[in-house]
Amino acid sequence: MTDDDTRRLTDEQVLPKLAWLLELIDELTARYRARPLTTFGRPGSDIAADDAALGALAPSYRIGNCFMIALDQLHIVRVLLQPDPHGPIVVPFIGPYPNTRAALEAASLAVYLLDADPVVRREKALTAAWDGVLQNERTIKAMCALTDEDDKAARSRKTKEQAGGMRQIKQTKRAIRLIGAAANIKDSTYTKALPGFRTIVHKAAHGMSFSGDDARFVWGQMSGMAHPSFERNSNLAPQVSTGADGEDYEHEPRAQLAFLQATIDMAITVLAKALDLASQRGNDLTIRFVLPKDTPDPPTV
């Protein structure tokens, strides 16, 4: 997928598919609001065995959290684009991209953690926990960093706070190591950071209708739209001259509707894959997202 791919389509061609996707988000959020996914997995299932092996670091809880984030972010996209379900679709310049990116990341992380190999699944669960500790450690050090402007009292306070924070970090790392040892997992396999989302999103696309490179491209473009990147903003939402005198032009940024529709479609597709994997690992077919029989086919774009 490239910028040129999306620019070949007019807004009139894209809007029916976008409206269909927004209704699909309604179906998703209604379905899983009725059946929480905080934890999942029937007794005897693969994920139940993972939970038993890792105890306090039960993978199903972390994966379920990914599902809740993805569903919540997609719901926000739906409300943002069509506040009144019976009203028109309104497309902001930047607004939906941070939420759509977060939904894609959460769904992709769920796919990543639901690996087919049980040993790898447990190693990844421990890596995710360790990664969280590393992030907390960086935050504490940043908050407690001494500056030239600090007086004696401020330096003393920051030093004490960092020492206390580091003690907690050390205790948490020790707890993770104890859980790993009890599960016969070598700490060398998980005492590291998770790969970046560029990699996680790429891996999540394996076996899907779009390539890992496509997913990575979409994620990167959305990241540029989520941050104040003029190059990405002007690329995906070009400034269109609306002036008439040839000299004084008023430039209005307009969203590329085809690209926006493609990003939402990708996030939903990866989430559906994650839910299907959770259904397999949890031995629970009710987790799968299957469209109701009366759902109309998606409009062709």
C-alpha cells in the first residue's frame, strides 16, 4: 500500500466502505462489552495452562487488556467520525489517526503474545512484564534527574525518591525472575525489552491479505500523523488552495479519506485475527468475532 494507491480513489468511492466499517465497530464493541475479555481461557485450554504456569503474570490478563484497549480506541474513532450514527460522517484533519494507530498496536501485540508455541508464549509474556519494568525504571530516572537549578532540598528529595523507586524496581524484577524460574524459563530469554511496534505490527500481518510491509507502512504513516510531522501531514492531508485571485491563497488541510478507511480496516482485521487466536488458545469459540448472518457484504472499493 502506498500513497498513490489511496489517491486513486475518490471520497465518493470510499465513503460507503467507511460507513460499513463504522457499523462494524459498533458490532464489535457491543459484542465484547457484553462478554468481558479481561481474562479468558477455559479449563484445560492452552491459555489456562499458561496462566497456571505464570501465576501473577497470567498472560490472559495482559492479552485481554490489549483487547480492551483496541476496542476502546476503535469506539473512539467511530464516535469521532460519526457522533450521530444516523448523521453524516465528518472527517477531521488529524483526529482519528492516534486512536487508530493505538488500536492497531494493541491488536498486533495481542497477536504477538498469542504465539502458537507454548514456551515462546510464556517467554513473551515474561518479556512484556520485564519491558514494563524497564519503562518504569526509565520514568523514575527521568523524574528524579538532578539539574543545575535544583537546590539542596530538591536534590535530597529526588535522590531519596529515586532510591526508593529503584528498590521497588529491583523487587519487581526479582518477582518476575522467581515466576520464570518456577516455570523453568531461563531469564536470558526474557530479561530484555519488547521489540518496537514497527516489528510487532509487521509480524502480526503474517498470513493476512496485506503484507507485513504494508502494515509497517500504514503504522509509520499514522505515527507521523499522530505526531507533529509536517512531512507526513502534508503528504496524507495535502494543503489545497482555495484562493481565487492567484496571489493570496488560503490553504486548508484535508484528510485523505481512502487512507483513513484503509487504516481502520487494517486495525479491525488484525483485531479479528487476535480474537480468533484467543479463541483457539482459550478453547472457546465464543471469543471469535463472526459477522451476524444478516450483515450486508462490505461495499467494494
